[in-house]
Amino acid sequence: MIETLWMYLQYPFVRYALIVGVLIALCSSLLGVTLVLKRFSFIGDGLSHVAFGAMSVSAVLGMTNDMLLVLPVTVVCAILLLCAGQNSKIKGDAAIAMISVGALALGYLLMNLFSTSSNLSGDVCTTLFGSTSILTLTGYEVWLCIVLSVAVIAIFVLFYNKIFAVTFDETFARATMRGAGGYNLLLAVIIAVIIVLAMNLVGSLLISALVIFPALSAMRLFRSFKSVTIFSAILSVVCAFLGIIISILAGTPVGSTVVAVDMFAFAVCWLSEFVSGRGRR
């Protein structure tokens, strides 16, 4: 098995997949803790459907680089979701459902009406579940992912205290801190960037799992925000690495395998919490 793995690692596309997968998992886990604590976990699911719709439009338009359309559209929708979540007439969960379902339906409709591919079902499956996309990355896409991931990590570290404040008590943060609304806006933009990047790894339907499971697993064992964030990042990176390796060796879909490893890790953390006695308190 080690010899087989070493043989696969000689191929550039495998190394690209590991680099991008680890970076995406790291970024997703950092923001995942904030999303879970703010009870906004399904924003990842909603934005992923928006990204799917934007990818469909870019495919119909024949764009060679769909990132030029997908990223701006997803960022704009993230901001709209944030504004809608603060609107008493349209609650956050209703806004997510409205935008995500509409974008998903529109994207699939466009792909059916204007598809130029002979394998429409395969294209849709790859986009929704990320079955092969991460194994077909170009050098440009890898570098773009690296740059965006480093930017996300740097922003999170630089504004850690502000993010902590708006996560736990947004009302208090608005009353005592200047620009609290701006930090919420920054979070929305970062989340949108992560969602677009994560589509290459797990597809649009499984992104929420990549964001939520590491955070929930860390919360089984730790109580402080900093400890949960650090452990979530470590666990997410390990699970992504193992998931990609298992997928390559076993020939299973990459996205589904990564999520399955995340689920197993959550089960182990939950069992550890229960055995230690904290689960019965």
C-alpha cells in the first residue's frame, strides 16, 4: 500500500489535490466554528447552490475561467443573505432556503436547455458531489487556491478578536465596538470565498459537512473558542488528507470519502466525550 501511495504521489495532479484539499479544509474549519455558534450553519449549503447556479451560467456563456463569474456572484449573495438575516420580514433560514433552492433550480434548468456537453449527468454529478474535479486541477487553479486560502487565514488571524466578539454577542459588539457590522460583512465575504474553493473538493451538496463536522467534533472535547478553533483546524486537515488518500487508493469519490472520514471523526469525538463523562452532564 505504501509503494502504491508513493507511486501515486509522483503524479502532479495527486500532489495538487492534497495541497488544495488541505488548504480548503483548514479555511473551512476556521469559519465553521463561527457559523455553528452563530446558528448560521446552513449558509454554506445555500451559497454552494448559488455557486452551482453561477457555474451553470458561466458554462452556458462559454467562459474558460468560471471563477470570474462564480466568485463575485457568491460574494454578492453572501452579503444579501446577511442583510436578509437582519430583516424582520425575511428570517435568515427562510432567506437561505429561498436563494439556495432558486439558484439550484435555475442552474440545472440552464444546463439542460443550453448544454453543450454530451455527458450532462456526469457534469452535474461532478459539480454536486465533487467526484473528480479536485483531481483535474490546473497549476493556475492551484495557485489561485493557495493565494485565496492564505488571504482567508491571514484575515482570520488579524481580526480574530473582532470575529470572536461578533460571534458570541453581536448586540454587545455593536454597542461597544466600531464597525461591528463591517466585520459581519467581512465574514460573509470570507465564507463566500471558502464555499467557492470547497466546491472543487466536495462539490456543492457536501460543503456544509466540510464546514460543520470539524467544528462540532471539536466542541465535544473543548469548551473555549480558541481551543475549539485550533482543534477543529487540525482535525479538518487530517480528515481531508486521509480522505483524499483513501479515495485515491480505494477508487472512491473524493468528496464523499472526505465527508465520511469527518463523520467517523465526529463519532470518535462524541464517544470520547461520553466516556469521559462530559456527555452526561
